[in-house]
Amino acid sequence: MEPIKVLTANIDKPNSTAIDTYLQSGGYERARKALTTMTPDAIIQLVKDSELRGRGGAGFPTGSKWGFVPKNAPRPTYLLCNADESEPGTFKDRVIIEKDPHLLIESMIITGFAIGSNPMSYIYIRGEFHYGATVLEKALAEARAKGFLGKGVFGTSFDFDITVARGAGAYICGEETGLIESIEGHRGQPRVKPPFPAIIGAFGGPTVVQNVETLACVPLIVENGAEWFKSFGSPKNTGPKLYCISGAINKPGVYEFPLGVNLKELIYEHCGGIPGGRKLKAVIPGGASAPMLLPHEIDLPLNFDAVMKAGSMLGSAAIIVIDDSMCIVDAVWRLAKFFAHESCGQCTPCREGTNWIETVLDRIERGGGVPEDIPLLMDMPENITGRSLCALGDAACGPVLSSIHKFTDEFRYHIEHKSCLPETKRYRRLDFASGH
């Protein structure tokens, strides 16, 4: 499969963040078309027909999500863009934010019109992404100056504007209700659901939360139609897709393919394989929370359904490659530290469970493990998975369970010899990339 330039069509152009550059390639004409020639229901149906699924991790059908928003609600409807890209190994949304911000702004105008968001929407961006926030602020000012935001957008009765909300670096604020709490000025902690955000979300009003890449697909669908969008990928796994790959790989970075590029092909053909001719040990296919795949399991299309069938998940399409010089126990221990640190502490299964997992892995990694630690680690997820308020508890368990099942001998070696396998090197720790 050959790489494509659809979502990333503008990123290599000189001065790609400027509105004049964007306008030269037909920018904002899709929004003008949507607002002046289409109804909100028609846009929602078009997105449903395209079979676009959310690119933030869950893969939920986007048009169906928009359709849940009640019409004529007593409170304003809000559109929130989730730009809190904080999953280790994930850095695809930053490319759009930093290289083509007007694509995101145009997509939010169309989406806001479709769901009846009026008059304010928000881009919630991770606090560490200072440069991206600066790029967005400049792009928003350019769009306002052209009359694309504000009162009477494109001469219609639709009033719409966008505010950049800076987060404080909490992973949990990538969860949609934690994000809503943070935008409201509260501590970023997930809410109990139901009610779901589409009914009662930000400031008590109906709310749609979508991530950057998902929104960026919308102008393309409006311009080219649902059938064009479905020409990429396969049924129920449609459209162009951004994949970010890091770890033990010769050519890390963000790659765009039709949804469903073969994982083995991506690693060995497009990304140049493993540095130094080393052997592949494992792949995390969908961000730090996705269960690991072994080398014989990677000959599969990278779409939502195929990866789930293989026992993992596509998630944010953040592919982390692990070679045979890396210690699995060390990698999983550091992942566990991340999830324990990022737990908001609101619910007991996650607050206590993630720290419990970290404690046991820390003991094994530091040479104090006992044989009983292996069945203990396999038992812990039963007390966490499906019992926490949000998906963080489940996310913390995915890599732990998969690594123990698939690398039991490595855990046993750690416990018996109080050290890593001889062929793994401490200095070859896996780099869980979170940026370019």
C-alpha cells in the first residue's frame, strides 16, 4: 500500500500555517458550502454515510455521536476539540495543529453548524504544547479578520467563535468528561455516566467532544462526498488515517495511509525496519494502553476491527516498536509508573490498583520479586478492568496483562536472577515518544 497525502496535503507547503496559503488551496470553501447550501441534518447524514469513526481511540461512529445531540435544547450546545494529545507514543494531532491549523478551524465551523453549537466552542490543548497553542491563536485571529469566525459567519445567521483553552498537563483530561470539567474550571476528573455529554456536558449544555484528526476529516467529506471517503480503507473502517510510529525503528514519524495499512509492511517497508538489524520483539499498535503483539501477530491491517480481533486495539494509532535488546519488564514497569502517576485518584479501583501494579513491577525490576508476583499481577486487572469511572484503569492493565502472558519467561528470569535477560541492555530503554 502506498502512502497518501490527504489530511497532510498542506503541511509541506511554505508558510503552511498562514491563512493566505490555506485559501490558495480552496480553504474555507467547504465551510462556506456547508453553511450556505446544506442543512445541519444533511451534514450529519453525510458524515454518517461516510462511516467516519473517531480517531481519538474509541473508534465510535462520528455521525451517530453528532446525532445524539438534542435539538432546541434549553442550554447552548458546545463543540470541544480534544487536542490534549497525551498518550505516550502519540504525536499525530500535533502535525495538524502546528502545520495546518486552518484545516482544524474550518472543520470546527462545519461541525459546530451541524450540531447547532452557538456561539462559542473550545480547543482544549495540552499545556506543554506551547508552540501549537501559539500557532492556533494566530490562525484564529486571521480567521476572525477574514470574517470566518464571529457574528454571521459567511453572511448567514450562524454566530460561531473558538477559544483556545490551555490544559495543565493531566493525562486524564484527554478523557472527554475530564476535559469538560477542566474547561469549566474544575479539577480534571471524569464524571459518572450517564448522563452522557451529548445530553448534559459543558456548562450543563449538550456537548460534542472530538479529537483533532477526526474533525480534520470533515471538510474533506463535505468537499468530496461520502463515497469518496469510503474509497479509502474498507467497510466500517474508512478514510485516510495518520499513524505515528516510534521506538526501535529506523524512520520514526507520522505516516498517512488509507485506514488499514498492513502493520508488518509499515514497519519493514515504509519505516525502514529495526535499527542495527536487530530482531523485533513486540509491537504496541495503538498507544501505551494497547496490549502488545508478538512478531508473528503483526501481519494484519491496522484498522479498528482487525486489531481488536488480534487481541489489541488501534486506539490512537501510535505504534511503539520494541526490539530484542529491550527489557519488557522495564518497559511495562515504566508504563505502569505513568498510569499510576496520571490516575486522578477519584475512584478506588484505579487509584489503588494502578499504584499496586506499579509497586509489584518496581519490586521485580529492582531485584526483590518473588514467584508469587506473576500470578498476583495476572489477578490484579480483574479488580480494576471495568470497575473504574473511566478507561484509565483498563488502559493501565492492557500492557501488563499482555506482557505477562506473552513474556512469562522474561518475568521469571527477572525474579530468579534478579536482573534482565543477558541480551537486553539497560541503556537500550524504550523511548516512549510523545513528540516529533
